Amino acid sequence: MATKYDWPSAADRSVIGRSVSRLDGAEKATGRAKYAYDRNPEGLLVGRLVTSPHANARITRIDASGAERLKGVRGVVLIKDIGDEVQWTGAEIAAIAADTEEIARDAVRKFKVEYEVLSHLVKEEDVEKAGNRVVPGQENTEGDPSKALQEADVTHEGYYGAATITHCCMEPHGNTVHWKGEKDITVWASTQAVGRIGADLAKNLAADPSLPKVSPSDIRVITPVMGGGFGSKFNIDSWGVAAAKLSRMTGRPVKIMLDRDEELQMAGARPSYFGNVKVGAKKDGTLTVFDVESWATSGVGRGGNPALPYVIEPPNQRVRHVNVATNTGPARAWRAPRHPQCAVITHCALTDLAHKLDMDPVDFFKKNADLTARPDVYRTEIDKAAELIDWKEKYHKPGEGSGHVRRGVGLSIHTWGGRPHDSQCRVVIEPDGSASAEIGSQDIGTGTRTVIAMVLAETLALPVSRVNVKMGDSSFPPSGASGGSTTVGGVSSSTRRAAVNALEKLKEKVAGDLGASSADEIEAKDGYLRLKENPKKRIAWTAACRKLSTETISEMGNQPDRDGGKLADSGVGGVQMADVSVDMETGIVTMNKMVAVQDCGLIIDLKLAESQVYGSLIMGICSALWEERVYDQMSGVYLNADMEFYKLAGIGDIGELVVHMMTGVYDDRGVIGLGEPPAISPMAAISNAVFNAIGARVPTVPVTPDKVLAALEKKGGMA
Amino acid sequence: MEAFEYAAPNSVKEAVGLLSSNWGEADVLAGGTDLLSLLKEGVHTPKRVVSLKNVSGLKGVSASRIGATATIAELLGSSSVPAAVRQAAEGITSPQMRAMGTVGGELLQRPRCWYFRNGYGLLGKDAKGKSLAPNGENQYHAIIGNKGPAYFVSASSLAPALIALEATVTVTGPDGEDEMPLEKLFQTPSSDSQRENTLQPNQVLTGINLPGGGARSATYEVRQRQLMDWPLASASVALKMSGDTVESARVVLGHVAPTPWRSSDAESALAGKAVSEDTAMAAAKAALSAATPLSRNKHKVQLARVAVKRAILRAAG
């Protein structure tokens, strides 16, 4: 049912759907934007962490005296105690606050911990060697997979997987915390969850009876800008709690931001996934069965169940999954948890099956789109992507070609929800004509601030430059955490409703002047309020606001809202294709081009939506070709917790990126989140392109030269 | 990093006087692109750091001499640098490294071995004295000259090129100035007390001398990324030609052994031959005939072979 909150139709939109540059871009580029890392309140102390050098050990003795005696050391708090276990190298044991970072680092070296060293396991790819570290996981059967494999015209068996990677947030994790009075704590947090940090900190502090009782409302969280989280920054974390305790102890603000090596070791990882897959199809290419024995590690904790098979669901399927408990840094959500790895396991196996069927993968995936939740979406998007990458021209039978550089193309498809999270927004219109949205959400680098401004400007019929957005502060109306691509739907819905409500109040104020009997007869257009039936009868925005005299309009909008119409939705499809060159003598893979075709319902800011996809492609290329967490089994150490051998792309490494948003096609569905979906397909698409180029499957990503050469050797050389 | 004393002397002589006769007590600071990370990671904990920034006469690039503190950017800006050296320098793709990194520092940078960088010493041994690399993550480690106890690879990309061109280096110590072939600056350490170079702890590298002689030279690196990245293998060659025939060749591999690795087998395979895909491949095979890859770096043998082959073909142009 239509409501007054509905999005304006395409013809009536003046701001939504345009490409607007991010509003805080200049502030960020010039360094004026203040990140958690940039907060240096008067009297600041700097905290550093004492961490475990062992992969698995019990703490037998702690001696903080050497650290405490150092001049300039102001406080020490334990995160672990004697008798506790530390289960990966780099696990946090204590935090020390000092007058300067240098003193804090010196103190860390003087802090003595003794351990009883226990045996460890840090590698899981060879699951046969994991012994009692194997923990049973999901078992699920649909149909009769054994029979289906027997009856299939063509079958394929293969091993596929993706290594563990980390988030590599541009701004590492951390907070500056000031515990000023008994019930007055400020946290400048690098977080994806401004609305959750207070409760998380309060809960953690409550575990220490020596501390005064604080409630979430005593804690103010401030995050106007944030340098990336990708799913790893939802909690206050041990170092945030330690910073609060150190601040309480000293009465001074305390900053603890992780170093890059700490960030890579302790602040989250994306689990590996590996699987032995059996698939079968009819002669015409119809997939009939998917059978997988899979395993993964999420560190010492239990991992989630795999999303297998991924997107394409044949009638017969069997998943037997186990988790391997390893002494490695713990997993955290990473853009579209489980999806990218499961896309590799599924779509690489299906591409190999298509090869056995002598089918072009484009035809195979289009045929089997019937086994997805959105057949038409995928078919349309596959065609579009194929056109943009020139698939017909570039595709050849796997391995066909000559010379030492071979080119190939590959594809992958993906899905995601992206429903709107709960959100409240307050829109304030002042007599001086200013209009603001106040919202306790956060802009984690995606451009949320700009999106909110655009919704407000569209609704009030003002230019974007005329509206303000106040966000990233827990004193504003609460909004959900930015995870699972839920922010854009949530904040655009709440802002839209608040803005419509506020505008209605202003319309009522000027109704008399315009000769209208109710607000319904008035519309906002191009900076004026005017009569719908007689647009010449109008009043300029500032003049209208002046009528408020000393009054201020302040109206709320909520998401969800039973009577507020449907402004957002969930569930999207996307298709990506990669074009690579492989040096057959060295196994080096070079990116030529990637195409991403993506739907996400109604797009608010086209430029920022495209930026999200560009960023996803770059992240995906990194994990497809170079990125991998390397632990050493003998020492248990994370060897490449640095930016030198933990390899990410430079600008010269990513090739041409083409992003096509399905604008105008699915607008009626409303706004749908975009953070995760485009990050899913790159690894599978690139691995498939390498297969097309060389005619041999490199089973796992990253597709490194050693693996390419091994695959070629297994196949019998270059020819 | 640990606190240290900082000195910025005005002459090489003064600098030498400020250094210690024992390793580990003092470090020389040039561009700092390697030393600062070593200090920050606690791999080096010197009591004193001696900066060369005020020492005159160590800069400059000419056809016959490269000053030890000439930067990579200065090297690339000079038109008189032989092709193999230029191509090796072009592989240092980071603008920051080019601006700050020095030629002397590039030659003397410590190995990038991740066991060394994680505090397990140059030979990468655990607390029980067991070598970690041979059974561990040795994908970037040595495939030649790796009988132990050293398994790391020499990190320098310029050294193979300069050695191919018969460069010498001048070093100054308490006993004055000395000149030696650059090749002799490198060694495979046989114990913890040695380093991967033959400098005395109180000697300073002051310059690199190029004899000239008109060899055709080239470098080829196998690398994964255009971004700052270490070659997986590299090779530099210098060919003295007589018409279409190679009169004599020098072939030096990089990033495959604890030192830059000169292959006399490859050199003799080329001598007297015309350069073709076949002769280049034969030389490449000869260069790697002695390779003894570790558990995870068999592929580096192939990569090094390709580097040698492509460097030869590139030099022959």
C-alpha cells in the first residue's frame, strides 16, 4: 500500500540516484577528519599490549614490577592471569599505560611472563594431520546424492579451497578512552557499532567488582569517521576494556591503538575453507548433485557452517563439514562471511564440470540459474557481464592457445541479503532554515553520511549542500551496527520517515499563508514549499522556516515502521567476470580486467555504490592472487604479520575495473545493502579465469606461482 | 625500539671511530629504509647509531663510480648507469624506497627471511637450536648454497647486476681504505657470529666502482606484483660479444642463495655461442643444475631458470 513515506518515482527524484562525491572527502584527504587514532585529549596516556610469544601455553608467573618501576609508567592492567591459557601467538596478556608511547613500549619489554608451553597446531589444510583438533560440524543431506552421482551423465571430483586472510583495516583497531567521573566515560572508538560499544564496555567492566557500576548510558561513544572494519570492529575488545580500566586507575585519557602486526595477529581473520567436491550433471548441463566434505578453521573457537553448495542448489546434495581448532588468531566476520570461500568451492567445481560437459561456463551457469533463488536476475546479469568483458571474443576451451603468456576468462555469481537494520533518526528544522539529520549510526568509510544527506535533501527539496548530518555519536538516536550490508537500508528508511514527518510540520506552519486547508495540499520542490494544484503559489524554504519564529521542528523516523511503507528490501544477485594473463613459464598471474554487474535495489548515491564495488574488486583480487596468513608449525608464529609478505595489491596490480550497477531495473524494491555482495565473487572468477587460460585447475586461492607451476606440471607441461 | 645514542659525524674517518669492533653494538644509518624496521622490530638493538648524512663525498653517480649514499632515485636519474643496474633499480618500485634508500644500503640490507625478521636470528633457529626454515615455511628461501646452517636469500637486487659488471667496492675501516671485488663483500655465514657480508663491524662501505668495458647487460626479475615486492628470483648477465658470438659472459642470480650467486656453469655454457632461445635455455639449465630446493620452494628453480634465460635474451636484445 502506498504511503506518504514512499520513495519518489524516478521522474520526481532530483538527488537520489545521482553521483555525489562523499561529503567528508576533502576533510579526510587533508587530514582534518579526526579518527580514533587522531584523538589526543589533554593529559593523554598511551597504552601498549603485552602479548604471548607462544602459540599455546599456560601462564605460570607474571612479574609486572620491572615495568611498573619505569619512570613514566602510570598503570598496568592484566587481561590474562596466572593459570590462564593463551592460545595463539600475539594473544593479549596485559596492557600498560605510560606518558609516552616509547615508555610504554620499553615497559612492555620489562614485563615478565613465564609459561608452561603446550603443544600447538597452526595448520589445517592437511586435515589428515589435525588429529583430535577436528571438531564435528554440519551434516546435511537432501535428496539422494549417492544415487544421483551414479545416475549422472557426467561427474567431476575435485579439491578446492581458500586460505585464511585478515581484514587489514586501513585504520587499525583501537580506542581512546577517558573515564572522567564515576559515571562519565567517553570512548573515541574505531568501531562499526557506535550504538553497541557502550553496552559492551559496561558489561565487561561489570565483571570487575572493584570498579564502580556503570550503565551503557554513562558511556558516550564518538566515531565521526572510521578507517574500515569489514566485519572485524563490532566489539570494545580486550584492549578497549583495558584502556577504560587504565583511565579509571589514572584519571587520564588512555589511547590503545593496535600496531599493524598486532592488527594482523589478534584483530580478526577470515576463516579458511577447503572441500573435496563431487558434482554431477545431465548431458544437457543440468546440475543434479553436489556432494562435499569440507573443513575450515576459525582459530581455537568453533566456526560456522559452510554456505555449500553456493547459490546453485541441485535437488541432491550432501554437506559433511568439520572444523579444525588451530592455535591461530580468532576469526571474525569478513565481508559476506563464508560466501567468498564457498563461492570458490562451488563455482570452481562447477566450472570444471562445465569443461567436462564441453560447455561454455556462461551457458552452464545460465542453464542452472533455474536452481537459484533468482533465475532471471542471474541470466540478465550474466549476459550484461559477458557483453562488458567481451566473453564471446575472449572465451576459448580451457588451455587452448600458444606462446608463454596465455589469457583466460572466468566467472562467478553471488547473493546476499542486505536487509535494513533497526534505525532511528531525528530531523531538526530550525527557524534559520538549517535542516539536520541526527543519527547514532556510523560512516565506516562507505559514505553513509553522504547517503543520509542525500535522502534528507531529496525529501526537503533542498540541495545536498544545504543539509547537515550529525552522526557517529551515541548521544544521537540509536541505529544498528554496520554489519551485513544493513546500514544503507536502515538509515535511509529512518531518515526518509523523519524528514517526511518534519516537512509535514513545516507545511502545516505555512498552510495558512499558501491558502491550503491542510499540509497534504503542499509539496516541497526546488527549495520552495508550494501548492500542488497551483505551483505559482509558493514560499521559499528560508521564508517558510522563519515562520517557526522561536520554535524548532524536531521529528523522529523509525526503521522498521509498520505504517511507514516499505523503503528497503533484502536479497540481491551479482555476477563477476575476470580476464587474466598467465605466464606459463613463471606461473605469474596478471589481472587484465574485471567486470562486476550488481543489483542492490534503489541506489541512493551512484558514485558511492560504484566505489563500494571497486573496493570489493580490489580486495578480492588481493585474496585471489597474493593474500594469505602464513603460520609456522614449528614455532607457532604468524610469519607474515606485516605489509611486506602479507601481500596486498598496488595500483599497478589490479588491471581495468568495470562496474555496472543495475540501476532502474530493481528500483521498486527500495534500498538494499551493498557492502558484502560484490566482495564474494572475485576469487572464484579469477581462479576460473586462470583455469581457462592454462587448462589446469589451481585448487586453492591465492593462485600463487608455485601452485600454477604445480598444476601445469600435473597436467603434463605447457602444451 | 631500544634507546640508543645517535651520532652524525662529518667524515668517514670519524664515522669509523664511532663504530665498534663487535657486531651488534653500533649500526650505520644511511637511508634508514631497512635499519629503522630492524630497530622497531627489536631485531637490531645497537647502543649507537651512526648516521652518514653529514659525510660528504659518499654521494654522486657517474659511469665509473656510484657513491654509497647515492639514492636509488639518483641512480635511476643518471644516464650513465649500465642497463643491468638500471633494470634492477627499476624493480625497486616504491617511490619512498627510491627517495630514501641508498645504493650502499641496498647492498648491505639484512635478509628479508621471515624467521630472521621475527627474532630467530640470521640462521633462523628456535630456542633448542633447531633450524626452522628447512622443515618450515621456506617458500621464499634459498634453492642453491643452502646446505645450512644458512637458508635465507640475499636480499639485494643491485648486487647481482653490479657483480655481473665486475664492480668493486671501497670500504674504509680503522686501517684505512680497501678495495675489493663486490663479489667478495658477500659470504654465507657458517655460524651465528658471522653476517652475510664480509665487512668488519667498524668498516664503512663508501662507494662502488664500475670498470666499464662495454658489456651488454640486463637484469630480469620474476616478481608477483608491480607494487613494492621482493623478486622471487632474479638474474643479471653481462655479455662481452664478438659479433654475434658471446666471447665471455657473467651470469649472477639474485634471491636464490644466501649470497648473490655467480654461475660459472652458465657462463661457460654461453661462451663461444650465439645467443638464441636454445643457448639461453641451456645456460639457464646449467645455472640451476646444482639447485637443491627445500620442501616448499621447488618452483623457485623454474623461476630462476626463467630469470636467467630472459636476462640473457634481454641483454642480447
